[in-house]
Amino acid sequence: ENVLAVLDASVRFDVAPLVQFSVQFLQNHTSSEHACRMLEVGVQYGLARLVDKCIELIVTDDHILESEDFGRLSQAAAIELARHDSWNMHEDDIFETMLRWAAANASSEEEQRCLAGPILEHLRYPHMSVEKLKQLSQACEVPHHLIFEALFFLLQGSAAPEEALHLTGRFRPRPGSLLFSWVPTAKITVSGEHQETARHTSSNGFTGVRGDRRMQHGIYSWTIDIAETQSSWLFVGIAHADDTNDVAWRSTGCMMYCLDSRVFHQGSGSNHPGGDRKVCSGDSLQVVLDCTRHTLAFGVNGEKPTELFRDLAPTAYVAAVDLRDCGDKIRILSSNPHVRGLGGARPS
């Protein structure tokens, strides 16, 4: 509350250093619990970086999208959500989510159409399914020229990767969200536009890197690219958010060992139900944390993830990777499975 008061005063009196300090504080302390409220603050004061962070938290968390806080967002905030790139949902589901927001804020069908109109203009109809577009063509929520434009785009076929990068407006696929960034340490160097790459830069010996997002409600999925490793002595998984131990696999971590796919918790390992398998440089490992069912699953190179941990403690978790050899490097890939022609990965 104090920081918001300081921000309001510093904006009114145009005290730039104080505005910058307030915004940085809000960015550093914004969590999923307060994301909707902080989004309204960002929209009110035109704070683009705060808006980006809040939207990324909101659209990648089913628990928030189904909450009363989401339903109470202003129309201006809802428009920012509809415009944003961070959605990992299919465009069909984004449409339904924004329509649900409008329904929650309207007392009649006419009022719902008025609320939804400016929001639906920002959806990317060329990336909807043909079935959904056909359904919309028989209703009156969306102007027909947007539907016909999308159908014509789909008839032309998917753009090649190099062409997709140059698409603009509604035709450009949403790259999606990385869900989190890595937190650098004395032994881990973090790089990339989104702090998505982490490299072991100290002498050989296990050291860990953690994600900066606390995950406690809903389902989270992310993919770790094993960019470089000498021996596959890496552990990938999660750890309790408040665990201060450097190495997760020896403490609260629920981890899969890349050397042979064994699973580890508190330093104790057990065999993978599918047998030994080495995960090497160039491989990718998908991690699926289901905080509703309290399970953790892993999948290698696009294979269907296998549940390796059940009955997880109902607490907050962060992504965790333990690296052993100097030079070992990992990278977070985009979590959006619906990107056309972009390989599902952000550039690093």
C-alpha cells in the first residue's frame, strides 16, 4: 500500500527516479496472488514492464484465470490480456476465456456484446481451429470479415518458419510464455533476453539453479533443452520454493537424473519404470507439475510425459536443475504447444 501511494505521488509530480524505484519494487514483489491487482496498477499508470509481468503470471495460471479476481478485471486490463503474446493456450480457448470474463461483468447479452467487442478485436482468429471459426460464423459475436480473413489464411496453409517470423497483427502466432526465468548464482551464469539460459561456470561439482516463479495452484508445464553437457550428470525437476540448499536432489527436490533417468528425492534414487535411458546434449526434457493432483511427470524429446512422483506435498515449488560439470548449459523452451512453424522455442 505504501509503495502504491509513493508511485501515485511520484507520477503526479513527475519524479522519475522515484517512479522507477516504485516500479522496480512492484515488479520484484509481484506474485500470482496479487497479479490481477498489480495489472490494474500497471494499466492505470502505463507501466509496460509491470503489465507484461502480471499478464505472464495470469495467463499461464489456470487458478488465476478461474478466480474472482480475474472476473473483476477492468475492460482496459482485459484488452491488454487479449493483445498479449504470453498465452500458452490454443486460440480457441483464449476466445472462451475472454468471453467468460465479459459474461461475468454483464447483466444482459447486449451488455456482454458491448464489453466483449473491443476485446475480441485483438484475438488471433487465423490461429483458431476451422471448427471454431465455423461455429463463430453462425453466431454474431465476431465480425464476419475477421472470420473470412482467418479462413482464407488457413486455406493458404501454415507459413514456413522463416515466413512466420515476419507475420504481423492477427496473423502472427503468439510465441507463448517461458513461465519463469533462471536466478543467477555465484556458480551459475544466466543469459538470454528472457534469462532463459543457465551455464555452470565454476569448478566441477554439483550446484543448482532455480526458477523465479512460485508454483502452487493449477498445472504447469515447461521444457528444458540440454544445450551442452559433458557427462549428463544433471538433475532436472522441482524443489520447494523456500529450500535454500544449493543442490536440490539431496534435499527437497523431486528430480530426474539425466545419466540414466533414475528419480531422486532427498538423496535417494529409484529406477525409472521405463528402464535406464541417458538424456544427452541436444535432448529436451518436458516437466509437468500438477498441483491439483500433486503429481510430477517427465517426458523426453516430445514423448508423452510419465508420472514419476505422486502425493507431492501441498506447498509452493520452483523449477530446479542441478549441474555437475563446468560448461554444462541448459535452456528453457517456450511452453506454447500451439505455435505454428516456430518450433515452440524462443530465440536465445
